[in-house]
Amino acid sequence: MKKEILAYLADLMNAPSPSGYEDQARAVWRAEMKTVADRVYGDTHGNSVAVLNEKGSPRIMLAGHIDELGFQVTYISDDGYIGFEPIGGFDAPIVPGRRVTIHSAKGPVKGVIGKKAIHLMKSDERGKSAEVTDLWIDIGLDKKKKVLKLIEIGDCATFNDGFDQLTDTVYVSRGVDDRIGAFVAGEVLRYLKGTKCSAAVFAAATVQEEVGLRGAKTSAYGIDPDAAFAIDVTHAASPDVNKKLICGIELGKGPTVGCGANFNPKLYRLVADVARKRKIKIQIEPSPGGTGTDANAIQLNRAGVPCSLISIPNRYMHTPAELFDIRDVEAAVRLIGETILSIHKKMDFVI
């Protein structure tokens, strides 16, 4: 991957974007898409859409959600400690003792999530996971009025762990779920630009997936696609994970292609055929019912949308240290791009 594209990916990953507060990552994504797409626009929900070949047929939607987990400020004590609630599904034991940034209208405010030291705990408290209601954010101030000069009730906060490289191909960041999906959606437009693509392609950076697939529902209704690709992350093997539970999926072995009730079987077979013909490595991920991804909301939109789910293998999902392999990302871009190039306006996905 070119250095300038990796630099853009780093900027996108580092931009805070909790559900309902996606403005910073949204701005980075839209700015880059303006260099690639024919048109870039937003909606009242906060979804961002970049369009290529808008008058083409059929209409293809790409969706990767740009929001990440976060926290919302809900209370400030008289002595300056900040109460909060999670935005999205956190694993509570990883929350205490971490550094955070509160994103205020007056600028970023650094803090830590505090927890009683083990030395001060009673014996029955040790070894127990702390509830979020027992935690607080400490920004080093001792009065409520001082805190209120910097932040407000309702502000959001994120872990401040950033994007980094571990090996030649493996990277780490918070928010890989699913900033990487929004990145792939945009990069497919870059892949298709200048080709003889007959389809109209709408790449959407959707919002509020982590709180109920909300942005996918509204953006799909507005785009009204004939077919769609949701791009998300999926669990990859690590020493503490039963491989049977995750279908044996591993980092670096290619993106996964979902099969099951959430996905159109004709579109699934087309993707698999393209992978075979173009010699693109993929892993198959069975899903016997609906999925917890944008694909679920998109498939059920309007009268139903033929949908595919392409996922990037990811270790340590919903932590501040999510790992992914850039080779899987590049393969996902090529797989989706080549599949779109094989779709023509007379193609029928009715089953």
C-alpha cells in the first residue's frame, strides 16, 4: 500500500469517532473522498456518501461504519470527578486505569479512568470486575466549576491509544472496528476510478452502528441500492479463542465472505467465483441467522436489498489494541472492486 494511503489510514484511525459524535473521523474521510469520487455528500443523520459514476446501473452500495466505542460524560461531582456511561459494548474489565481524551467544544481534555487501588480494597473486593458506575474520569482538577470551564455534561470521550505498526503487514489501533470498513469502502472507489465500471457505486461511511445499526438503515433508504456490500471486521484466532467458534479464521489469510440467511446466495456465489478466478485469498464465514453488522439493516431495507458481507479478520475486537493485517485489507478492496466490475445492469439477484 502506498505511503500516502497509509498516512490517510493513520489519520482516519486516530480521529475520535464514538457513536453519535462521528464528526472528526467523518471530516477526514470526506476530505479524502473528494480527491477520488465524483460527488461527496452527507445527510441529517451524519452518514457520509461518496459517489462514482452516479448515472450508471445497477446502483451498488458499499457500507463501512465509521463510529467506534466511547464514553459520554453524565455527571460531575463537587470535587471535580467525572461520571460517565459507555457508548457501545465495552468489556468492563479493560476500562479502569486507562488514559482517555474528552472531546469538548473548547478542545481535547486529557484524563484517566480511575479505580480504587488494590492496596485499599477489602478482601471481598479483590478479583472482582469493576462496574462502570464505580469508575470515574479524573482530569486533575479539584472543583466542579473548574471542570465545567473545560467540558460539559454530554461530551464524549475515547481511549487515546493510536495507530501503530507492529510488523511489515500487521497494524494496531483502537477503532479498527470499523474504521477499517469505511476505509475499504472508499478505497474501492479509488480502485474503480478510471475503469469501465457500468455500475453506479455509492460508498457510505455509516454512523451509529455500535448503538443499533442506525446509520446503515437511513443511508440505505436514501441510496436505494440494487445490491450492497457491507464491510466490517470479524474475530481472528488468538490463544484464548476456540477456533471452532470463529470458523478457524486467521489474520493474513484473506478477508472473510459471509454466507447464510443475511446474504443473497447469487451475490455470494458471484463473490466466491471472482475470488477464485482472480486468485484472491478469502475465508468463508457462515452466519446461520442475521448478523450484528450493517448488512443486517441494509438487507431488510425497503423491499429488501441483495447483500454481501466482506470482513477483515481482527484480533482483540472492542479493545484499544485491535490488530489487523494490511494484506487482508488490500485483498478486500480488490475482491469488492473486481466483483463490481463483473456486475452488469441486466444481472438478476432474485432468488
